[in-house]
Amino acid sequence: MTKLYLKVDQVINKYLQLDLRRAEAIKFLILILDNCDDEKERVSSLVALANLGMHSSKYFELLERIMVTDLNEKIRNIAIVLIGQNFPKKALPLMTWGIKYEKSYFTLISIIKILDKIASEESKKLILTKLSHVIDENKEDYLNRYISMIKRLDNKFGLQNLTHAQLSSILINLLTILNLSRIYPNFYYEIDKQNLTVNELDLSDLELEPKGLPFGWKNNISNISDVIGLVNLKNLKKLDLSNNQIEHVNNIVNLQNLEYLNLSNNKIKDISEMNFINQLSNLRTLDLHGNPIVKDLLPNNVKPLLKVISKTYFEDAEEVFEKYFIKN
């Protein structure tokens, strides 16, 4: 890619100041998209083109080209989302191609969501076919239980009798578990027997890493937003992220069905992080012991009806013993 001397914000400023006509601004933005090495600039150019209202047929052709040929999965994913938003009636042929050949987790999830919105018999068949391929191509032990549950449901009711939303949800959850397994050496999950989606997820690490284990055995999660795909587990009720390196929890607000959250033995210290946790309307139990934040935590920092564990049972017992037997 060649080096460009105009950035996206400069193009937009020139356009707003009437130094560039709309057609010229669009031309510059496409040049940036096609020739820039900076991913952020390329993303900005795609967004700017959408805001400029590029001519519909030319814009569709541009997004189609990016979806099919671009090597950057983030850029492809944005193009897919924009196709779904702006050209839902023209999206099916492209999504048909994409669900068959796309390998990126992010882009596959976007394609499935668009197929769900299209809600035609053809889009349903595509989701069913993809679900069948994922099951056939992945025989890992940790998937056996999940796949067995899906097959039992199929034998009992027939997967084709499920709604678009139900099928999409199962496929998205299955792909998310696959994705997590490739990133984290330690994880465990449970499946809701009613809707066959993940309702419990354990990404905790042991407090002490036993000797002799291979390098990189620990998850070492530093930010909840780093857990790729977590946001897609919409029915998650129990989440264990204990014994990691987490400092910030802003992305936790996307998991509105959470009832239990274990963040013990992390590095959360800023009391403002409670603002995000308090937005979880169904959360009833929060384990924060072993985090610096517990030293500053006050009752008014916690939403009503939320039980916060700030000490272990043994720490509590030690304090009682010290208070009544040692000091007295």
C-alpha cells in the first residue's frame, strides 16, 4: 500500500469547508480505504463514506468488494454490517457466499445476525447448514456434551422447526465456545437445557500455577473487553473471571442476564468501576474479594439487593478471632 498525505479527518474538514466537492471527498476516502496501511484510518474512511451518503449502487459494489477480497477481518466485518444495515434486500447472495467461505469469528457472527434479520426460508436453511457443518467439523471432547444436546433436540423436535432467532442463538453460542477454546487454556461452560445457549462460563485461573505446566497455561485476562465473543453470550447467568489480571469492567454492561459474577483476586481498584457493575439489572451476587477496590467500597457504591463478597470466610473468621480473642 502506498503512503497517503491526506487523512480522513482532513478530507472531511475540507469537504465541510467547501474546499472539496462531495464526489471529490468520496474519491479521496476510497483512495484511503484502498491504499492506507493504518487500520484506524481505513475504518474511519468506511464510516465517513457511509455518512456522506455515497451513491447506493456504487456504495454497495464497494462494500461487496471489501467483503469478498479485503484481507483485514475488521474491515470486512464493518463492510458486512453496513451491507446488512443499508442493503437488506440485496444482502442474501453475499451472506450465502460469506457463511460458506468466511473463517473469521467476528465476520461469521455478523453474517448470522443478518441472516436472522432476513428471516426467509432460504436464510434459515443457510443457518441450519452452517450449524450442521460446525458440528461435523469439530469433534473435540469439550464439545461432546453441547453437540449431544443439539442432536437430542433435533431428534425430538427437528431443528428446522425452531425459529430463526433460536437457531441463530444456538449457532452463535456454539461458535463462541469454539472461539474461546482456541484462546484460553482454562475454561468451563454449562448449557441451558431449554434454549441450548451458554448460561454459565468459567474463565478463572488457579491462584497458584502448578510447576511443570506449559508456558502460557494461565488465561491472564486483563480486561473484560479482551474476552472475544463474551458479549454474544446473551443468556449468560453465571460468570467466573477470578484470579486474572482484570482492572476494568466497562464491557460487563452488555451481559444483562448475569445473576452471579465472580471477579475475586483481580486488580480492580477504581471505585468508579462499580458504576458498570451496578447497571446489571439481574445481578444478585458479586464476589470482589482480593481486589484493591474493597478497601474503599461503601454501601452507597452498591445497588440495592446486590450481595457483595469482599472477604473470604477465613478472612472474616480471622477478623472476628482477632477482635474478640486477641485484642481483648
